[in-house]
Amino acid sequence: MPKNQFQRMLFAFLTVIVTVHAYVFYSLYVVNGNTLMAANHTDSVIDAIHAQGGVCMFGTMLPIWAIILIEFACAYTLEILVGSPYSFKLASKMFHPQKTHPVIFETAIICATVSIMCPVMSFFAAWMYYPYYMGFNIFTLLANWLKLICFNLPFAFFTQIFFIQPFVRTVFKTIFARREKLVQNEERRIA
């Protein structure tokens, strides 16, 4: 799909924007929603978050928009530096890019990306959302990391395969198909 560095960065940007919003929703509403509502005696998750003054990150209550920005910065940096380059290398070890059907090769890249990004981002989340007010214990951190991987891996796999990547690829193709048509028309006009 992406042909140059700008396109790779744009593709990663689009992917991370959708993914971070999906994960924040999943984490707050699906995984922790009932706990938040019970702890704050509210009927909705958003009311519970407002009642407690935000979401606890780094031992401080932060608004949801700050959580999204921090997670976006971490995920985008990780995707550009580690996720994209190594997922392509992992997929290329299993399948030859030119000899494999594009759908199969793209699926292999998605699976490799999930296998890299999910454990690493879960580790970052274990640090960011650690209950520092209770004191620090390395075993609690590792247990939280393992719990986050167990929650996030199935969600990451299925959302990336069936929702996020098809959506981002469609948007990406739409953006660059128009650009390629303009370039082709300009080349025809000049020739």
C-alpha cells in the first residue's frame, strides 16, 4: 500500500488515530465500565469518569482527551519506529511479498503488527495506569501487564483484521487514487 516514507507515516497516523480511540473506548467502557460505575455510584461510564475527576494515569487524574493524546503519541512513535518496519520483516519471513496474494500478505502484516504492538503497548499501559497510590511492586506491574495482554490481544486482532485496517486502507486508497489520477491526467496533458 504505502509507497514512500510520507505515505507510510500517513498510513500509520490514520491507523493509530482509529486504534487509540477504539482502545480508550474498549478499556473504559467494556473492560472497566462496570467497576467505574460501581465505584462512583453512577448509571453511566462517562458520569463515573466525570465524578472521579478523569482517568487515573501516572497516579494523577487526567481528562479523557489527555489520555487519548498521550496514548496516541506513544502508539504513533512505536508504530513508526518498531511496528511497521518489523511487522513487514516478520511477514516477509513467512511469505514472499511478490508471490503471495496481497490479501494474505496484508493479513500477515496485520497479524505481525498486532503481535508486536499489543504486548509493547500493554506494557506501556501497565506503567501508565499502575495504581501508584498503593505503592510500587514489580510483580503487580507484571501481573497487570499480563492481564492487559489477555484483554487486549483478542480485541486487537479482530478489530485490526475486520474493522480498522479495512477502513484505513479504504480511506488511504481514496486519498491516493485521486492524487494518482491527477498525476496521470497531468502527464497525458504534457505528452
